[in-house]
Amino acid sequence: MRRIAIVTGARAEYGLLYWIIKGIHDDSELELQLIVTGMHLSPEFGLTVREIEKDGFPIAERVEMILSSDTETAIATSMGLGMIGFAKAYERLKPDILVVLGDRFEILSAVAAAVPFRIPVAHIHGGESTEGAMDEIFRHAITKMSHIHFPATKEYAKRIIQMGEDPHKVFCFGSPCMDNIYKLNLMNKKELCSALNIPEDKNLGVVTYHPVTLQKNRVGIEISELLESLMGFHDIFWIITMPNADTGGRIIIEMIEKFASENSKKVKSFASLGQLKYISLLKHSVVMVGNSSSGLIEAPSFELPVVNIGDRQHGRIRAQNVIDVPECTKNSVGDAIKKAVSKEFRGILKGMRSPYGDGPISEQILNKLKTVPDYKYPIKKRFFEV
């Protein structure tokens, strides 16, 4: 029986991995070793490990690494704590393959700790570019420590090969997040509004804004401008989801909580919605605002206009639903929202499809994880010359 370890440290990442986790769990030829870490274990970020438990997946290991601070020192210290915790987990679990997704610092710790154990790593969503975040650096480092690659588009696959990775170990099926759109039984608007306790007779707008980690001392100014811009739209009820545990994230959380409490008739904030409610919210919203990758990946499937702020997602492939706003100011964001909700703009999005695939993507990734030949120790990687 092949032992497949999967690391998850954040709510969004878990949602993308859900169908792969379920596939491993339900397969009699595979053993799921689910390692939960990061924000999942933090009450401040919604203690989303409970959602994993509710889904019925056994948790093989919990690696504590999030500190009660988001300074540069705290993030670097968290990474060190994570490596210690992952080392202990690998020593006990002895996985045959480690599966990771994305570009967060928790994942870099997990992959770096796997190197001395000679564990082959399968990396999902490599080859992408997010120039405004330190995740850009983490992602490419993870790629070079990985052995099997599942990029979301052909362009990203080409970039991985440019980095010297073997083309025969790069498999482009699309983004597994697309499976949630087609497999989940999404809620209708009445069900969604009832579950979130928000007014049903209003247009809905979703806001997710993460700190731009390669900029210093800007986060407070930018989130203030963003929140002010929302107040000019009286027919929209805003649902704000909290940012990740990045440098500067707690400033955003404090300002959002204060803003939501002072404007409770127009705004509601959530630490975590869970995949079903979040994807259903995208389906029933008239606009998405912020700098989340879901505006580029999932939103196009719902023909949802997106106001993408700043350069956090700069370099990522996007569809025509995205309106880029380089500077986060009240007026520039407000003008972009006006354009996004206009009949003219929404009209040009009719029939659009996401550039990140349409499924079944998780099944293809799972089949490859099952059939890829066993690696012999020690694992060797050769730089592939393009």
C-alpha cells in the first residue's frame, strides 16, 4: 500500500486539495497520511481543523508552527518550528510520497524538512508568478525541491521546465480547485443568506485582501482606502473574509473587525466560510474585490467581475473578468467597482471560461500519484537543459 502524505496549512489550500484527499482516503490501495498545520490549528484564523474533522478525514499529525505575531521575526521563527515538527512527523509516518500545493511559508518548511528523509515531493500549482508577495520566492524554491509537478496551465508547465525540471515529470491537468465548482452541490442564494445570516434582498459583494508581503508599512493605509471605497455602494452587502497569516495580516484583521462592527447593516466579516459557502458566495455575488488568487482562478467560471488590487497577483494568468487597479486608493478602487458592476462589463463576460481547466482534475492527479514509479533511494535530480 502506497503511503501518501498531504500537508495542508490554510483554508483555501485545503479546499483545493479536498477531492485529492478524499480520493486517497477512499482508495483501498492507498494510505492517507494527512498532516495539518499552520492556520488550521489557530483559533484566531477560525480553527479550521474542525472542518477537516467534520469531513471525516483522519489526521495523522498536527504540526504547530503559527505564533501570536506576524512580524518578520515571527514568520521566520514559525518556519523553523515547522521544520522541526515536520521532521518528527516524517520520522514516524515514513511516507512514500509527499503532496503539497502552492507557495506559502508553511509548505516551504514541509518540503525542506522532507529533503534529508529522501521523500519524493509532488507539487501542485507550481510555475506561477505573484510578484508582489514573498510567496513568489517560496514557490520556485519548492519547485526545485520537488520531483513531480502538477502545474495549472501549459504556460506554468513551460516555466517549470525552464527551471531545469524534467518534462516527463511535469503533468498539466489544470487547477484542482475547479472540481469544487462542478462537484459541490452549491447553495442557492436563499440558503446561502440564511446560513450567513445576511439580507437576501441585497446584491452581494465578496472582499478578500491579503497583505502584500514584499512591501513595508503600507498595509494599514491600503486596507483603510479599500474599506472606504466600499461605502459608496449602497445596494451591495459586503462579505469580507479574513487574510492569511502573513506579515501585516493582523493589522488587516483588526481594521476589518472594527469596520464590520461599525457598519453591520452593510458589512459582515468571517474568519473562514468553508468551501461550500465560499464557492456559493462567488456564484451569487455581483463583484469580487481584493487580491485573492480565487478572483483569477475560480471567479471566471461564474462570470464574476473582479477588481484586483495591487501587484500581489501580478504575473498570474487572468481572464477578461479581471480589472486591475495598480494603486489601492479610495477613488481608483471605487471607479473599478463601478465599472465591474456595470451592465456593459458584465455583458462581455457571458460564456467565458476559466483558463485553469474544467475538470475532472483531481482524479487525473490522483491517478498519476498512484501510477508514478517508486523512487529508489537516494533520490537524484538532474538539471534538464532546455
